[in-house]
Amino acid sequence: MEDQDKQYIKGFNAGYLLSQHEPELLKQLLKTKEANEYFKGLKSGKKQHDRELLLAQLKTSTNSKDKGMGR
């Protein structure tokens, strides 16, 4: 695996974890204008976590509606 790939993966994992546990810190980090692979990974990790949160909310919302309809 190339060094750039490793940096992207490290950034992705860090972005995902920071999005879960330290979202304000991640927000500050992402304000920088860095464009290296690590920062690209940070952004992607945050986006992945955001997607998963949205999907969980949609499932919860759908389940609540289904229960309210007597299903």
C-alpha cells in the first residue's frame, strides 16, 4: 500500500472517531486549508459518520411511523 493511501486511511479513521467523540475539535481542524491525503481522509471519515447518523435517524423515524399506524 502506498504512503498516500496509508495517510488517507489514518485520516479517515481519525475523522470518523473525532466526529463521534470530539465533533467541535474536528470542525476546527477541517477549517484549515490543508489538502493532503490525511485531511482528505478526515473529511471523508466525517462524511461517513454523518451518513450513518442520518440513516439511523431515518430508520428510527420510519419505525416510529410504522408503530403509530398499528402495524
